[in-house]
Amino acid sequence: MMSSYVWADVAPRLADTGRYEVFAPSMAGHNGGPRSRSWLLDTKTLADHVERQLDELGWETAHIVGNSLGGWVSFELERRGRARTLTAIAPAGGWHRWSPVKYEIVGKFVAGLPVWLTALVLRDRALRLPGVKAAASVPISATPAGLTEVQLQEIIDDVNHCPAYYQLLIKALLLPGLMELADTTIPTHLVVCERDRVLPHPRFTSHFRKHIPDIEKVTMLDGVGHIPMFEAPERVTNLIIDWVDAHVPPVRQSQAGAS
């Protein structure tokens, strides 16, 4: 349900190194993202929208980082040959068509419907209700202290502008998750969040570890929830930089006076 705001503390850190061009898209059906003409959304449609944005930027390929649904879409982009490396942070889609974990995640989002409706009706005023901050942190951070007041306000704004919430749930019931992981041919870094209540380890990571035969690295981020960019932006930035730098050919420096 989140927009590109989740990268607000990470994307500038990456750009400030002076070594990367950084693009943080909001996906179709999400706050600030492109509108979809379809009543229903699936990850292939979301990947289509992101791919068009990459084309507009003139980026044939990129080092792709995705969290949650964005992780699922990242694998879709990898299959289309758009990724040089992939960093998947608590990615969704780790299930087959009839996997119990698929129905578990759908059930969690259905259970969150009252919170969604409260945010739609009350907007920022919802933060004044007792227990709302704690409830809002459950799918996002390890503790309520992991989110600031400003972040909570931005999260409510995202929730209020996310028709993808119900559009994706319907499609998720009908379609399988990531089924072609064995075809992944690029360096892949799976990042697990220790306090993830949405896609907890190991139930939601076993599919990736089983079906990516040559997965190069698995990192456990301790003490963080499902969206670690809020709680640990510096740590997330560093793991992205370390992974990308490890797979970028060194730049040859010209030698002064060389003949």
C-alpha cells in the first residue's frame, strides 16, 4: 500500500555517494503512481508500468532493489532482462498457486481492512485514536517507536490513495506467485527482516531459498520489521551499496602522461 515515500531516507543517501543515478517509482494503483485502466491489478501489470518508466529514463537495465510487493515486481523485471543485480528485501510472491502461505498473506490483508477503512474515513485524525500507532506499526516496523509522527502521516496519505489494495487481493487469490525463480541468472541478494510480521521467516523465504539454486547471499537484518527503510535507512543503504559495488566492474582510471 506504500508509495515511493518508503525510500525517502535511502534514495538520497545512495544518490549522495555521487556514484549512482537513483529512481524510486511509485507503482500503479499506489499514491503518486500511474493510473491503471484495469479494475484488477497483478504483478505483471505493475512491472509493465515500471518498465515503461525505465524506458522513459533511457535505462535498458538497472540494479534493482525491491521491498515486499516491490520485491515480487523486481523478480518480474529480472525475467524481462531489465536487472543487472537484484536486492530483494522481504519480497512477496514466495508461493505456488495453492500454497498455504499465499492464503495466509491474503488473510492478513483482509484482517487489516478495518484499519484501512479507519484511515480512509478519519485520515490524519485517526492518529488520535488510542492504539492506532501500535496497530499501524504491526505490518511496518518492529516497534511503534520505529515510526515517527511525520512518517505515520505520510503512511496514512498513502493508504488513502491506494486502490491497488483490493485490486491486488482479488488477483492474488486467483494467480500463483513466483514460479520461475530457477531461471534467475543475475546476482541475487535476499534480505530477511528479523521482526517481519507480514512475511515472517522462514515460512515466506523457504520458496526463494529452494528455487533460486545459485542465490549468492542471504542477509538477516536484525531488529527491524517488514519495511526496514523506516527503521534502519543507513543499514539498508549500506547493504545496497555493498552488493552493487561487488558486482560493478571497476572503472579504469586514465594514467597521466601515458603514451
